[in-house]
Amino acid sequence: MAGTINTEVLICGGGPVGLLIAYSLALQGVDSVVVEKHDRAQQAMYGRAGTLYPRTLEMLDQLQLLDELNQIGYIAGNSVTYKKGQLVTSRGWHVMYQRMHETFLDYVLNIRQKHFEDVFRQEYERLGGKPLTCWRLDSFEVQDSCPEDYKVTSTITDVASEKTSTVKSKFIIGADGGRSLVRSLADIPFNADQTEYKWVRIDGHFTTDMPDADLGFASLESESHGNVLWVQMDHGVKRIGFAMTDAMLAKYGSNLTLEDAKVEAVKAMAPFSLNFGDITWWTLYSINQGVADTFVKNDRVILAGDACHTHSSGAAQGMNTGVHDAVNLSWKLAGVVKGWYGNEVLQTYDTERRPAAQHLINLDRTFSAAISGKVPDAYKGQNITADELFTQAFDDNVQFNIGLGIHYTNNLINKPPTATMVTAGWRAPDATVYAPGSRFPVRLFQLAPNTGIWSVIVLAGHPDKTGARLSHAVNELQRLRDGAPSGMLRFFTVVAQAIGGGDQWSQIPRIGRLYYDTARSAHTAYNVSDSSGAVVVIRPDGILGHAARLNDLGDVFEYFKSFVQSSA
């Protein structure tokens, strides 16, 4: 391949975050080129990220990826904690399972990075994408004076032949990891703290006499090896992880071998046994913690995943944070490419995701110390052990850790609602409703796949009580639909009554498809009464954007008017 390639988005990095962004853009009809210098399809079965939490699962479900991942990964339904061989119920990972009641996907999926990366790549290719494997980025330049919209000019090189090509794009995304070349070339500051902590991870086929080892997770509070992690992964593989204590660092330094790691792993599992079969991957790594100064520069250069934030694997947030980045970014970027939004919407990717990443880094400073068996200076006056500190920090932030509590502040696309008690910028609640004639419920999230389209839900209340207001709202929303860019909005109407028979359904004022909220679960989830009703606006990424009363939709019009391009 030679000459010049034109594409709307150049994505540097063919790992999971880059591929997920490319796939999501393709779902929305936006062209991209993915450049990856390694042949990741042939990568070894190394571990890396491997745990996906409920909110991440919801987002992947709305991207139509979860079914395939569930066929591969291990469904982790709970966790167990031990200290000196005795069960501990007052602390541990099991706490998070008690906080998953807000979602229908109340489990954790353990799947090694190789497998979910393969799924993302296959689905991207199914939509026509062709990653440029074994090509590297050499340089790029943003030419603001360029009269056309393809203002980013990049040079890429075939690793094998050293032949170069030029890529002209509207945007360039750095999803190229913690040592991001895109970040470096864009001169985006990244101040990372290198901690004193070193951790070991080993994947393979192991056996143990530890009770309930197959629940999904186990935590062993070891006096000699810190807070030891046990994870049941896909395909019968287990993962064990432990911290290098001061004694181990003095003994091995950075010269720990696999055989050394196996010896220490056996000690870490005491008093339970640990027998090794084959080892598929292992690592000794240092922990760095940092966040890039910006995730979007010059409205053309964008960072995602490890390229813009790094932290430990202590709370298993790596891939989850990357998915949140990809999902938050993709619909905004696609909308800008299509001309639906201006760059101010793209800037909300930075103002929403960077504070979330910074919060994670702040938490990680506590998590990484506690898992390593140490109490940070800030907590030393509290008479608390490292295990107790980990439990306290994890429990205080469990909703953030499982993703259901991640939220964003008021901004252009998060406008305080005038109806419902759900706050703008938070995950929109899911609930079950029924299609006409159906005995089987369907989830609201299933009605709203993430293809870059906004969902406007009319929670109609009971039509006998909301009649005239409902009719007026439907008429107003038809005007909104007619004035919006084609394909930007989807509508459906949910009535709080039993499924009607005959032609009763045809007498209900509605816009879009009609569904019945027979158990009032949707209305209850949004705190909307049968007699009031409301219109709820949900962003493509499942975040509540705004909500208003049926008879006061002026704010909904003003909401969209504030960021949708009039020429779109």
C-alpha cells in the first residue's frame, strides 16, 4: 500500500480501546483506519485486563457485543475472603455484589484481554473495517490553515517493508497505551508518579483446596504477601496476584524469575495448597499513576484508555475505564463528523472523562498501598490495618468501582431535569416493559442500542389521567423529530397500564413504538407518577441528559437547540 489514504478518523493503537472506538464509529457510519504496529491477532495468551463490571457490561450490551463475550468469559457471581485459612465475612470483594441491585446484569465477567480484543476486532471487520496490522505511526501534523476538513496529516510505515504512506484524516486518536506516541507527538503533558510497589500476576491452570475457589474471586489476607488475589478466568484458567513485600524486594530485587514467582505464590496461598499445571502468562510490574493534562487537544487530537490515564490493577478498573472512554467519546465524535454537533460537544469528552480518571487515580493511591500491605501516611493516625483500609476504601467507592455510580456534572449535554428525581449526568435507570400482545418483557436498554442515536422516552402515565397533556406532548415531540437531523432521535411511548386488547392501543396518543409498563417499573425507576407523566431524554451512551413534564417541553427544545447544529 502506498500513496495517500483518506479517512475521517485515524486511530493509533489496535488494542481493545482502539478497536472498540473503531467498531462504535462504524456502527454509526463513520469511517476509520486503525494502525497497530504489532500483530495482535497472533499475540500470546497473556493476561492483562480481565474483569468487566456491570456498567461496562451494560454498555457492551447496548453495543451488541455482550452475548458473544458471555459465551467466552467466566460469569463471576460472588467472592470469598480468607485470613489464616478462616472465612472472613466482614470485608472483601463480595460487598460489591450487594450493590448491584440497580442493574439486570448483576454479575462480573472475567475474560482475558486476548479474547475480548478478538471479539472487538472481528465485529469491526464484519462491518467492513480492516485494521492495518504491523504498521506504525511515525509522525502527524495538524494543519489548521488547510482549507478542507482533513486537517490531520500522518505518516505511517509498514514495519516489514519500511514503505511509508500518508493518511489524511479529520481526527487522530491515540489509543496506543501508557507510552503513547500520539500523546508525545502532540506535546500533551503527562505527569505520572512511579510508586514503590511491584506486583506479580500469574495465569495458568492451577488446583487448590481453597473452598469456593470457583465463585469468581477470592481474597486472601496474607501477613507475608499482602492482599492476595485469586480470580477464576475463562477456559479454566486461574489468576493469582500478590504484592512484592519489602522482604521479597530485598531478596529478589527486579530479578524475580517465574520459578521464584511460583514459590512465592505457594506461600501466598497458605494455608491452602496450590499446584501448578501449565503457565500461560506471568508478569512482575511496577505501578505508575497519572492522568494526561487534556484528553482533547486542538479539537483534532484525542487520547483514550491508557494513553491518557494509568493506574494499578488493584480494583480491576483498567479495561472498564477504557470502555467508558470509548463509549463516551464515540457518539460525540461521530456526531461532530456528521455535522450534528460542534466541537463544544466533543470537548465534553475531556470535561467528563478526565475528572473520572483523576478520581480513579486518587482511589488507586489508597488501593495500591493497602493491597501491598501498607497504610499511607494520611491514615496512620486512624489505628487501621491495611486490610481494613482496603475494605473501607472499596466499600466507600463500590458504586464507582462497578461503574453504576460513575456520573458527570452539569454541562451542555447534562441539563438539570424539571421532572423525575434522576439527576442529569447519571446512568439512566433500566426497567422492563411489554410490547403490545407480548407475554415476555423487554428492557428499556434493549430498546435503545448504542448506534449514536438519542432516546426520547414518553413516560405517559395512565392515559385516562394524562390524556390532554399526553396528546399535546406527542404533537410537540413530532415537531422536535421533524426538526432534528435525520436519524438522530428515536422515540417510544410507555404507558402505565395493563396491556390493552382489540384496538384499545390505537386510541393512545403516542410517538414511536408503544410499550406497556404493567408493573409500573419504568415509571417507578424514574419517579414518575401515573397522573403526571414525563419526557425523558437519554444520551446515546445511556446517560440521562434531561427530563421534563408533559406540559412543559420548551426546555427539551432548548436543550437540543443549545448543541445541535442548525445546519445539520
